[in-house]
Amino acid sequence: MLRFILPVILMAGLPAMAQDRVPSHCIALAAAPGLEVIHKASFGAPLAQDRVRIRYVDHATFVLETPGGLVAATDYTGYLGAVDVVPDVVTMNNAHSTHWTSRPDPRIPHVLKGWGEGLEPAVHELDLGEMLVRNVSTDTRGPFGEGARSYGNSIFVFEVAGLCIGHLGHLHHEPDAAQYAALGRMDVLMVPVDGGYTMDIATMMNVVRRLRSSVVIPMHWFSGSSLEVFLTTMGAEFEVVRLEQPDIELSLADLPRRPTILVLDPQPLP
């Protein structure tokens, strides 16, 4: 049974403190306890040294927070909410306008584009001390599903607090053997479940199975129906937990014994 800890409301905006990264080998602990405690602390509240907070903002945008105060945003569109938050790093993919912005906040120190220029893939391996951000490039389809664009998308991986957290972006095809090898095992995986704008549900399920993630967080749905299809189809293999909240705190020790789909309700930062 899930037990909840009431929110702890503290002031955000304190400067990030440099900390060493807990090593990650992109492998979950098979003997980890169940997901028995879920923290509901607000954005900016203190985090224990071995934990990371993930907030689902909207569509394909998540905000990750570290114990040292680092903030990363995925598929950044220029808007995270009403609060003036300047992430330390943002990642973007430009298959559609809902995954990037041509005018990122100039205060952001690190803006990582997921698409390659010309015939070259984007290559990122950004070491922020407490967090390592890297990418694996994938191809995208052209408009209306026609043609193909080499290196048009990136799967971004965030190694933090001993976890490997993967964000599939606007993935249009199943990774090949070399791409799977470069990714490794993802402890936590953000997965588009729209059912066609990215990939069909059956192919996306193959990706989820292959990456052997302990925690899967659905994203990129345009209606509840595509989400429900994904949950129904994967329900035999995964525990499904609907949190009815935008935030989750995780640590390597919290990873569930049985692979679990955590459904977060998107909500911009207040």
C-alpha cells in the first residue's frame, strides 16, 4: 500500500551547490524494495542525497531536480509555469513545435538540441558534477509521415542519484542494436503513448520491454484514450499506479520489484 508524506512548502530559488554525482551503471537493483513511499513535497523543497524529483509539466516536458539544486527540463518549449525558474540545462527535439523553442531563455547555461545539423548527429555528454546528461540520436519521419530525416531526434539520458533516467523524445522508430547498446538499461523511462504521432503502441511496447525499466512514466498523449490503450495493453506485465499528482521522488532503493507504470497528472510549476 502506498503511504504519502504531506507537502513541505519551502522557498525555491536557492543557488545550486556543487556536488559529486552518485555513479550509475544504468542497472536497477533487482532486490530493491517495493514502491512503498511516495513523497509529495513541492518543487524546490529539499531532497535527500540519494533522491531525484521528477515533475510532469506538460505534453513531453518534465522537470528534474537534484539534491544539490540542479534543475533540468526535457523537450523544453520555453514555458515551465508561472514561477521564474531558470534551469541549469534544457533538452529539445524539433520534430514538432511542442518539443522545442527557437527562443530559449538566454539565462539558461546549457541548451542541448536533440537534432543534428546536416548529415551529422547531435552529440552531447554534459557533466554537471551531480548530473550527467547524454544523448543517443535517432531518425525522424518527414511531415505527414513521409520521407525521413537522419538524426532528427535524441533520446536524452540523465544519470543522477545513481539512476539512469531516459526520455524518448519524439521517437519515430525502434532503436537498432547499436542504439540500444548505447542507451543501456533505463531505471526510469518517459514514454510517448500517443499511438501514432510517434510510434504505434505495439512498437513502443517493444521499446519499453527492451529497455527493462523499473519505472515507466507515460507522456505525449492527446486524449485519455491512447493512454488507456497503453495501460490496458501493458497491464499484464506492469503494475499500474495512478498518482493523481504531477510530482514523484525516486531513489535507487525505492525502485519497485515489479516493473511499474506511474501515471502523473501534468501541471505547470505554480
